Amino acid sequence: MRICVVGTGYVGSVVAACLANKGHKVVGIDVDEEKVRALNKGRAVVFEPGLEELLRRGLEGGRLLFSSDFRKASGASLVFVCVNTPPLGREEFDLSPLEEAVRKLSLLPSPPRAVVIKSTVPVGTTRRLEGMVRDRGRGTRLKFASNPEFLREGKAVEDFLRPLRIVVGTEHREVASLLKGLYADFGAPFILTTPEAAEIIKLAANAFLSTRISFINEIAKVCEHYGVDVEEVAGAIGLDPRIGQHYLKAGIGFGGACLPKDLSMLARAGEVCGEEMPLLRAVESVNQLQPFRAVQKLKKALKGIEGKTIAILGLAFKPGTDDTRESPALKVCSLLLREGARLKVHDPALKGRVREVLPEAEDCPSPEEAWKEADAIALLTDWPEYRKVNFRKASKQMRGKVVFDGRLLFDPDEVRKAGLEYVGLGRGEGG
Ligand code: UGA
């Protein structure tokens, strides 16, 4: 099939590379010339395991090409639109790049057989875009579908190639069968529905994951006061298969470009229709308070933040990525800086680039460099390598004794045995 992917960021570059490796002829289009040049050289513009290998194979096999020329989409069977829909102020989303892409597609001399919206959008957007080009009288032949993505950063290639479900929302039988054919050998349930249902499924999936995280973070608050470890509670309740173990890790909260945005998009979808959405709003506010709780704990343990040196371990919103968008770690850092702390930051994926997101911080090449002469260690992203922290060594090199574990990664006993003070979230007395 001839496929075009518009927008070659996180989602777009993965979709393009994976479909090319499935044997399709794929053109990835982006307005950013620099990105196009890098991708054509096989360089992934995002930190994603396995992506460069797929790009290289696709480019070498002549099945993959990137371009800034929109006309390359002409005559494609399917166009996947994967442009960003970033937040625009409070509760609004910038849909102008998406609308511009659709407008350009409607002007192509030979229009594609289907326009597939993969960008995460407010409910009703796919139908509205289809109406927009029809009303302008130019794109009468453009048929739309919503086909949301469920890719986790750091596991996006794996998630695309081995999906849990394929969701397609369209009113056009021809588009449905094109997409059914495309995904025929992916071995996942194919859910064919309306565009609005597909959009809600996407948002509801992320909102549910967010709800679980805020739920366990709220339980963690109770645990602290009763000498209970929230990990024990999460593990025990998760043994019930109706509950399960996933997304029950307490900590400083959820971040990234998706969970916080999708949660507010879904709440908004109800509110614009006059509904109150108290559950989703509560999930949001529990999450927004977590970085403040973290700072409170550090403040108490350090008897004030001003003038203290804090070693920060991890800045990305989760391990396995260099993405700091909506990172709770970054929020904790900003609050600490505001309180007058000096920060020495290490993140395995952001070495040498910490100052791009946190100009006031010191960028440290190793965890050891970060904790030397520090009053406290604050672990904010659960990179697996931090499990190997040698606390005896740290204890000798630090000035102070506090270890704040914002992701419940460390063994409290090990920290204490090294003569340090363990401070967690939801871990009884010390927590
Ligand atoms: C999320 C979803 O997991 C994907 O299924 C979805 O496709 C994607 O958004 C998207 O909409 O594009 P991602 O943003 O990569 O994927 O992040 P997650 O791995 O879900 O983690 C989100 C945040 O929750 C991270 O900050 C993580 O540290 C936090 N988290 C996760 C917890 O605090 N506790 C947990 O138990 C799990």
C-alpha cells in the first residue's frame, strides 16, 4: 500500500518506520526540514529503542522516505495524520497544525483514499475536520477515520507492532476495510466504531491509568500515618485479578505528554456538555499536589530548603526516555529552586542537556558527582540503574544524611544501614 504519514514526531516516526518494515511504501512528511534531513539519514529525532534500526532498514530497502513536500502525499491510499496537539493555555489544545495539515491534504491534485487521524484530539474533532474540508467545497472526496495510538514512550515500536487492540472510528465502509486490511496480520482485536467512540476510547484508556495512579497515591497518604508500606497494600490488592498489579506504583505522580493532557481533554469533553466531572478532576488535583508533597517532605527532613544542596536523580517523566514534558521531577525541581535550593542533577538520558530544561541546575555526569557534598539525595525518576546506588559510598561523600525516594525504588533498610535517613512517600514512619 502507498502510505503517507504527516507529522514525524514521536508517533509519526514510529508509525512510518513500522509500516515501511511491514512492506508498505511510506512517505513521512514534516514541515521541519531539519527533522526531515535527520530522518532521511536514519537518525531518530526521539529517544526510542529499536526505531533507528527500523528507519535504517526502511530507508535502505527504498520503502521509506521523508520529505517536507506535501505533494508527496498525492495519490496515497492512506494518510496518517500524527501532528502534535499541544496544550494551549489552560484546557485548550492547539489544533491549528492539524487543521492546516488537513487543509493541505484537501488541496492535493490526487487526494488520498482516506485520512486517518492518529493525533490525540478533543472528542468530535475527526467529524469536524471532515465537515471542515467538505464545507469549503474543496475536499468532497476526503474520507476520514479516527485510529488512536496506544504507544508508550520507550516501548513505542513494540506497542505498534504488537498492539493490544486496534480501534478504528469511521462512517465509511471503504475506509474501514482499507484499515482492516492494513492491520490484518497484527493479531489484535479490531474494534470498528464511530469516530467519537474511538476518540473517547483513547482518552478513557489514559484517564483510567491516571486514576489508578492517583488512587494509590491517595492510599499512600493514609499508609504514612499508620506505619504501613503502600507497596505492600498495592501488591496485596493487585492479587485480585479484577484489580491487577499495573499502574499501582505510588510516587511523585504521573507526567508526560499524554496522561495529564488526555485526562483534562476527557474532563473537558464532559464539561462542555454541561456535565460535572468530579472524579477526573480529583485525579488531576491529587496528581498536581504530589510534587508539593515531595517538597514538604524534603523541607521537613532538611529543616528548611534554603541554601541546601540537593542531588537530583532523574529528571525525565519516566525511565527509558529523555522526555521531560509535564515531568513531575521537573516540577519538584522548580519548587526546590524557588525555595532557594542548589540542585545537582543527573539523568542517564539527559547528560549534558540538563540545562536546556533547568538552566539554574548543575548538570552532573554521574550520580556520584551529584551527591558529592550534597545535603540530600532526591530520587525523582525510577531509572533501573539507580537501584544499584551504593549508599555506603554515598554516605561518606554526602554532607547531609537525607535520601528522599520519590518513586519507591530504594530498599529503606539498605539506606538506613548506611547511616542515612530514608524518606519516602507512603512508607510508614520514614515515609
Ligand atoms: C501513556 C500510555 O501508557 C500509553 O498507553 C498511551 O498510548 C500513551 O500514554 C499516549 O497516549 O500516547 P506514556 O505517556 O509513554 O504512555 O507513559 P506511561 O508509561 O503510561 O507513564 C505515565 C506516567 O505515569 C509516568 O510519569 C510514570 O512514571 C507514571 N506512573 C506509571 C506512575 O506514577 N505509577 C505507575 O504505576 C505507572
